[in-house]
Amino acid sequence: MTPRKALQLRMYALFMFFFLPGLLMASWATRTPAIRDILSVSTAEMGIVLFGLSVGSMSGILCSAPLVKRFGTRTVIRTTMSCALVGMLILSIALWFSSAWIFAAGLAVFGGSFGAAEVAINVEGAAVEQEMKKTVLPMMHGFYSFGTLIGAGVGMALTAFGLPAMWHIALAALVGIAPIAIAIRAIPEGTGKNTTDGTQHNEKGVPFWRDMQLMLIGVVVLAMAFAEGSANDWLPLLMVDGHGFSAKSGALIYAGFTLGMTLGRFTGGWFIDRYSRVTVVRASALMGALGIALIIFVDVDWVAGVSVILWGLGASLGFPLTISAASDTGPDAPTRVSVVATTGYLAFLVGPPLLGFLGEHYGLRSAMLAVLALVLVAALVARAVAKPEPNVVMESNG
């Protein structure tokens, strides 16, 4: 097999490894109204249940860089993606027993598995991007959004047909077995393995927490991940409780959000190569802020439906762009990606309980003001994602 063909197969495998998490995430996210009812929990208590996903995701992210350096991306991806399917089966069992605690534990397994896989997949994707010498990470993340779009569509259909959420989630887990077994064959051994340990310091000897560009990149991903995660966790309930839509309509509107995410990520590479990361991040943040503001302040059904597309477009490029920015600011890409991803996952850690608490006391629409504020901050610090100047890179390597 030629190196070019192997690189193409590697890219296609990564498309699958981005697609599958989106499909599985949407499989349970679209059923959150039914899940809340089955578990017999309030909005605030649902936020605590979702906290299991946040804790698991953060734990997986924190472990991921050492795992990638020790075993390489291929082993980490294969193991963690398989464990994520186990987490989905635990969610199904939790609904069988109507147990909120088992469901939270299943979310922790699911989130921890995908949290660890997240860094490995993105390190692999950044390596492919560098070899191809073109912007492809947004398109890879686009397959995650495409997965959520397909998952939301299936979820809407199965909700309409009356299939219990328990069987829907179990079926989604079984569907994921074959794609993992097939796609992993295209991922080579060794990517990210035995990378120089830069956990504490960068190439200048400066601790990572004093690397101002890396920390500001973290601020951007924190805000944009908060915008993306709040929609994944709360959008169906926001439409049902905040705007009075039916559960079926809430799932349809969530599909609109995933459509915006998908379009933004599939077309983002062209805009980035044409205009620059900074311009695209700033424009995306402002677009997302407009969509969120319309949902908060405008009480018109069709406006709410259109606004979620703007929300999705605005949040779509935040994560892939910050991953690219982190990976090319210096050596030791696994650790740099892990630092930024960990910062982003703080949004997933704090977001569910925070929005659940605010939603319980002030309503979910008002709770989204916290998301709006963070997205506006991302627009202000967007300059941090700029590509390093060649002379700066030469100085740092010299």
C-alpha cells in the first residue's frame, strides 16, 4: 500500500472515530425528557445526574496524555472506544431499574472513555493534518456533528414510534461494535508514543500555566465547549420547558443545532485557510452569541428554531481550532492538546450542575445568560489562536 493511500485510509478511520461518539451522544441526549421522567428526577437533580458525564470526561482527559505517550494513539483509541460501548449498556440497564445513580455511573464510564479517546483521536488527527499540509481537523470534527445529526434524527424517529429509551440506547451500543473493529486497522502504531515529557514545562522552560498563549487558547475552548456542551445537555429540555415545545419538537430542534454544527465544521476548513483562525473564531463566537441571545430574549417559535442553527454554527469550530492551535504552539503535542482539552472539559464539568441549578431557580432560558457571557469573552480573546510566526518558531527552536 502506498503512503498516500495509507494516509487516506487513516483519515477515513478518523472520520469514523469522530462520527461514532456523536452518534452515541445524541442517542441518549435526544431522550433526556424521557430519561428524566423514567428516573423521576427534577431539573436540578438531572443536572447532578449529568455531572457523572462531566466527572468521567475530566478523569479520562487527565489520564489521556500519559496513556498516549505510554501506549500510542492506536491502543488508547481501541480500548477507550470499546469501553464507551460498555458505558452505553450501563445506561440502558439504569433505565431498566429506573436508577439515577446507575445512570450517573454509566455516564461516568461513557464520559471517561470518550474523554480519554478525545485526546488520542485529536493527536492522531493533528498528525494527519500536518502530514497532509492542509486544514482537516474541522472536517474530522464535522463527522462528530454529522454523527449527532444522524443520532438526533434516529432519536426523533424512535421517539415518534414510541420505542423505549432503554432499548434505543442499547441498540446504539451494539451498532458501534463493528465500526470500531474495522476502523482501528487503519490507525498506525506509535503516534504520540514516547513523546518528550513536557507536562510541567514547555520548550522555553516556562510552566504551561504561565504560557499565556496556551492559557488564552484554553479560555477560548472553555467558552466554546460550554456553548456546545450546554446544547448537548440541555437543548431538548430548554425547548420543552423554556419554549413549550413537545418532546418530539424538542428533538427536532436539537437536530437543527447539530445541523448547524455539521455545516460549520464541514465548511470551516475552507474559511480558515482563506481568512485565518482568528477571524473565523471571532466571527463564530459572535454568531453563536447572536443565536443564544435570540433564544433567551425572543419568545417566538420559529425564531427559536432558526436560532439553534446559529448557535450550532457559532460553536462548531471552537474545539477543532483550539486543538490545532495547541498542537502547533510547540513540541509535545499530546500534553499541549491535553492541557487545552482539559480546560475545555471544565465547561462540561461545571456546566450541567451550574445550568441545572440556575434553571431550577430562574428557568433554563435565563440560565443560558452564563453561556452567552462566556461566548462573548471568547470573541474578545480570539487572537490567541493565531498561528505562530515563522521567525518566532525559529527562535524557540534555536
